[in-house]
Amino acid sequence: MNRIAFACVAIFACLVGSLPGCSSNSADGEAVLRAANSSNVQRLTNLYAAFSRVNRGRSPKDEAEFRAFIAAMGPERLERMGIKADAIDALFSSERDSQPLVIRYDRKASDEPAAGLLAKYAGAVVLEAKGAGGTRQAGFIDARGSREVKSLDLNDAGSGK
């Protein structure tokens, strides 16, 4: 099994295993996978986490490397996450504000502040540029997953761009 396939299986297993009461039915597993990838922020965050797992904790160095990783997953795997293989460009924009998503490339552990208010959101690896309704979706690759946050400054998220 190649590294990308292993990462996809690992993400899928984690998603299915983290929800209590889910049966092992294939249709239920597909529903769980779709629910965990309901927005582009979530999809890119999960893909970022997969990249990191396959590459022993390293983040994508730039957009080109990240896009190559995504494309290498193949249309069937992408479709299961709600991504059309011929529409990867759309994946890099927010559905809510129609702006390009901010992605934190070449992330290092030393980039994180040690404490304080900024530490709460500094782990964001994918972030909406403007957001909607006074909130921005931010994707985290830790146990917090993808969620909306209020009044988050892009620089505070360590966007790197």
C-alpha cells in the first residue's frame, strides 16, 4: 500500500472510530467521511493532516507541493471526500466568502507562540481570509479539527502569507 493510500485509510479509520454508535456499514462510513469534509476548510485541513502523516510530521513547503500531493490521491479518493478531481482550484477558495483560503505552508513547531491568547488559534493551518457573519472558519490539525472562530487576525494565525 503506498503512503498516500495508507494516509487516506488512516484518516478514514480515525473519523469512523471517533464517532460513538456508528456501525461498520460501508454506507455509514461514507456518510461519516462526507460529514468530516463538508467545507473546503475541512477538506484542506484533512488533506494537510494526511500530507503531514505521510511525510513524518512535515508540512507542505508550498502550494505546488500540496497540490501535487492532492492530485496524486486520484479521482476516486478525492470524490469520497467531496472533491472533484477536475476542480481542485475551487478547493482552495472558501464557499462562504469566495476568497482564496490562507494556508500555512512550511510550518515548524517553533512558529507557535508559547502561551497567551494567540496560542489558542496559532495552530490554524487553513483559514478563511474574510469569513462571513463575523466569523472565520479555521482548520487545525490537532484534536480540535475544523471550526469557526471570531475576530481572528490572519497574522495571529501565523498564516505565513
